[in-house]
Amino acid sequence: MDRIDFRSDTVSWPTPAMRQAMANAPIGDDVYGEDPTVNKLEALAAEMVGKEAGLFVASGTMGNLAAILAHGRRGDGATVGNDSHTFRAEAGGMAVLGGIVPNPLPTDLYGRMDLAAVEAAVYPDDPHYPNNRLILVENSYGAKGGYPIEPDYFQQIRHIADQNGLIVHMDGARLFNAAVALNLNPKEITQHVDSVTFCLSKGLCAPVGSVLCGSAEFIQQARRARKLVGGAMRQAGVMAAAGIVALTEMVERLADDHAHAKMLAERLAEMPSLIVQPELVKTNMLYFELAESAPVTPKQFVRRLRDEANIWLSDGYSRRFRAVTHYWIQEADVALFVRTARAILQVEGRCLTR
Ligand SMILES: *Cc1c(COP(=O)(O)O)cnc(C)c1O
């Protein structure tokens, strides 16, 4: 990549192995079910998360939407974190296109809804209320610094769902980051949910796509929902080929991204002008805040990182920043970020990093 881009892991480019696989992929018309590369990706993805079937979709947003449309009907209710991606950052798709009524609940420091609140959110059987239908969970939890939530939380969510006849869908956009950080097989997390979406782009570096996984019957419904929103693709094997490389070659190495994020958080925490909690950094993401006492404004901070070191951070409209690590960010890039930040923030003394 031509820049050191910490804005998101979505900016990651496909690897040379992916470009190669894309060029050589056997393809067919996937709407006829005839693209062997798409079929292979869907089977591989389903196997990795312990589900019967998979569906290749254009984005995580489309995967979550297709899941919700397949699981629910107009007037159904969905309990969901009030800072979750599905509730806050998917254009309200569940309500706009599905007529699903979200019931947003606050989440804790790690992105977990209070279990008693989830239970209390089950509506009484009464015509005043939406139908009880869905619980939507997310792992890792983006709004909480990509925190990887332990499976026992999902087991308890599962229990509440089973007691009340509800379905659980997981937005696992960064499921593999969570699994690697927790040192678990992803199945240990996804065994507690009925369906899961995860991104092949982001940290896994594929240029496009996510996979939605669940039971064969559910995936058949989700395939219809994907068609409904215009997401059925034809020779999609060109993209699925990169997804296969993502799942076979790019998962284990996410640990490097996590180490880089941790390193960055620890070094930034040494600077008096920055407020960081390195202990919360478990995956490839960190939030930090520019203190009021800093010698620069947020906009100046962002501009100088860009001008002086070609390091890219998002906006600078508030004092709070997010930095995300990925395959195209090396340890030397983290060190450059630290050195440049120290210079901009006029931190005195010996630089502890190379
Ligand atoms: C990125 C992301 C998605 C899906 O985003 P797309 O850009 O539509 O692929 C969903 N949930 C979370 C938590 C995400 O970070």
C-alpha cells in the first residue's frame, strides 16, 4: 500500500496470493449455483464456523440484512446493542426493509448487554407489543474497541433465547479476530448462535465480501433475501477466490495485528497528551483521546501525521480517535507513528521505541 493507513482494516488491499487466485479462479453463474469457487468458499466458511451452509454476500451489512430478513417478519422485535453496528451503522435496514422493530439496549465496557435486561426485553404475549423473535449480538465488538467477548456470554444469551423461543444472530464481522485473541476455535463462539456473518475483507484482506452461515434451510431463505436486495452475483468466483485465501492463509496471522495494536496503545499511553487504556486492547483496534492540554488540535494532529509521515487517521472532528491495524501495517509503521506523535505532541526525553 502507498500509505500507512490506520483508519480501518477495511482499507487493506488483497495480498499477492489473492490476486493470483482471483486471476486463476474457475467460475460459473452463481445464481444458477454453478460457480465452483463460490460453492467452495461457502462450504469452507460454513465448516469453519460449524454451520450447515454458507452464503457469499457483498458486504457485512448485506449479510446481517439477509439474515434478519430470513429470520424475521414485519412486526417482529429484535433485541440489539444500542451501539452495535447492526443497529447504528447499517442504515436502519432491519426496520426500513424488514419491518423489524429494534429494541436497543445499552452495552457494558466490553459490548455486552445486561442479561437481566435482555430477559426483561422479552415482550409479554399481548397485541400491544412486537412479536418476540430475535437477539442480535456482535463479536468482536466494534464500538468497544474491538473487544473479543468470551463464549460464556453467548451461552447465556442462547439460554435466554431458548427459554423464549428466540433466534440469535451474530454480527461476527471480526469473528476471527475475536477467536484468535481468545485463542479459541471460532466454533466455540458460534455454537451458541443460529447464524453468523463474518467479513472476508477487513483484517482478512479480501477485496470484497462476507459470508453468512447457518442451517441449510435458513440459508435457502437468506438466498432469497439476498436476491431481493439485488445481491445475487454472477461470476462471483473471481471475488470468492480471494475469500478462500483469506480463510486459509490469513486467520492465524491476525495475532500480529493484535500485537501491533497493543504495542501502539502501550507506547501512546506513555504520552501525557494522550489518553489510552491499553488493557482494553485485545484485537486490532484501539481508541485514544487527545487531552485538552495537548499542544495541537485534533485536526492539526491528523494533518501533521499525514504530512510528516503519510500516516492516515480518521477525521479529527472530535478528540477521540480510532486506530486499526491490519496486514499492511508493520512493526516499523507502528514505531513511525509513535515517533511522529511524540514529535507533534512535543514529548520530551528518550524515545523508547526504535
Ligand atoms: C464492518 C462491519 C460490518 C459490515 O460492514 P460492511 O462495510 O457492510 O462490510 C458489520 N459489523 C461490524 C461490527 C463491522 O465492523
